[in-house]
Amino acid sequence: MGPASLIQSLRDAQRIVALTGAGISAESGLATFRAAQTGLWSKFKPEDLATADAFRRNPKLIWDWYAWRREQALKAEPNAGHLALAEMEKRAPQFLLVTQNVDGLHSRAGSQNIVELHGNVHRALCSENNCSSDNFDVEHGRCRSCGANLRPDVVWFGEMLPPAALQTAIAAAEKCDAFFSIGTSSIVYPAADLWRRAAEHGAIVIEINKDLTPLTPMASYSFLGKAGEFLPELVTAVWDKKKIHESSGAD
Ligand code: BV8
């Protein structure tokens, strides 16, 4: 199936779901989850840090890692890929953005209908009780109400995803006409299962990623490249051309 049929399928699509991973924030200057980390964090593997066990062993180290990632995210700007998805949401009849990212860049880009499967690094929780965040000493990572350590409001390996977020993502994947998998290595579950649910219900699956992934051979379309370059072109080809087409009446 060539690009022309993809463009037509996307124009006809009533419901579109886009799953994103760290790759869509790469062009904003944020290291992807599995890329080598810079500076003082370079000696740690993210998979080893993003666990409740690591936090239990060394809450300050983990709190400081997330404070660093929060700072990086706040210094970063949404890129053309984030903006193209915010545009796609405006053009498609129904659109849901399902992100694995915790950096908050999609909402800063203007996306509204967002499900954060793995939480958000800009929110914190009391690690021992469900104390209100009004009383958090974020500077020192302490809960003033009960004295416990704060933790980032993100899903660590071995932890359950927020049930409502996961259910919303699954329901949307099972109903959509087109499912995008963008900037993700497609190896973290249950997020990496969503494309299959879409495909099993007849959706076309479009991957946009810089490297090959386990999804690549299974996708209806797979574009190897940068999301920040490819997505704006795709949105223009599908929706802007259509507008010109309708107004000129050209057949
Ligand atoms: C659960 C939040 C169970 C924190 C994250 C076998 C062994 C051990 C465990 C498991 C196993 N099988 C399944 C599991 C469970 C595990 C899992 O899937 N492990 C994997 C590694 C095998 N899953 C879990 O633990 C989940 N919970 O299953 O709980 C349970 C059930 C019931 C009751 C109790 C418990 C929880 C998963 C969530 C973990 N938290 N993050 C934080 O961010 O610090 S996951 C982490 O990986 C990030 O959130 C990230 O989003 C996610 C996926 O990574 P990617 O986003 O894909 O990033 P990555 O760097 O990998 O890839 C980036 C891609 O972008 C690359 O492919 C690159 O080519 C591309 N790219 C780069 N630049 C660009 C680009 N693409 C386009 N344009 C560019 N410019």
C-alpha cells in the first residue's frame, strides 16, 4: 500500500489514536529513555532507576534524578512533532493521544485529549500516605504532613498503570480506524500491546520511528525517520491538501 492510500485512509478515518514514546521529545533535546544519559547520570541505567526498589534503597538519589529530568523537561520546548499531533487532534473527527512520556511536552504543545500511561514528572506523591500536595516540600522531597519522602507521580517498572488511563487507551485502540506508534521502542508493556488491539479490530497501524522496532515488520506502514520532520509533512499532505482540494473544487 503506497503513501497515496495512506493519505486517503487518514482522510477517511473517523477515529485516530496516536501512541508516543520518548522519541517524540528527542528533537526537543530530551534524551530518550534508553539513550545514554548525560552528565552525572551517565553511570546509571534508567531501567535500574525507574523502580520502586531503587527508590526504597536510595530515595534521595531517585528524587534527585527526577528533579533533574523535571528541570530538563521545563527547559525544553515542544517540537514540530508535538505540534503536528496537536494539529492532527484539531483535524481528525475523533483523536486520542496516548503517551508513555512523563515530560509534559504534549500539553504544552496544545494537545488536549491526552492519556498519560506512565504519569507525569511534574506531579509528586507522598510515598507513604495519600497526603495532599499542598503540603509538599518539593525542594527537599519531603511531605510536610507526615514526614515521608516524596516520589514522582510516575509509573515505575513492576507498578500498575493508572487503571482509568489504561482502560481509556485500550477502549480507544479497539475502536480506532488508524493507530500511530511514534518514537517508541515498542518494548514496554502494556503500552506496547495497544497497536495489536487496534490491528485486531481492523485499524491501519502506522509506525514513525528513527530505528527499527519489534513493531516495524507488523505495521501497515513504517516510516524510518524523525517524528519532527515526518509528522508535519503528513498532517499537511492529509488535511491541508484536502482543504485546498475542496475549496478549488478540483476533482
Ligand atoms: C507492569 C515512567 C505489572 C518512569 C516507564 C519481562 C521482564 C521484566 C518486566 C517485564 C517483562 N515483561 C513485561 C514486563 C513488565 C514491564 C515491561 O514491559 N518491561 C519491559 C522492559 C520488558 N512493564 C512494567 O513493569 C509496567 N507495569 O507491567 O506491571 C503489574 C501488573 C499488575 C499488578 C502489578 C504490576 C510498567 C511500565 C512503565 C514503566 N515506566 N516510565 C520514567 O519515565 O522514569 S517506562 C519507560 O519506557 C518510559 O516511560 C518510556 O516512555 C517507556 C518506553 O520507552 P520509549 O518511550 O519507547 O523510549 P526508548 O528510549 O525505549 O525508545 C525511544 C525510541 O524513539 C527509539 O526507538 C528511537 O529509535 C526513537 N527515536 C529517537 N529519536 C527519534 C525517534 N523516533 C522518531 N523521531 C526521533 N527524533
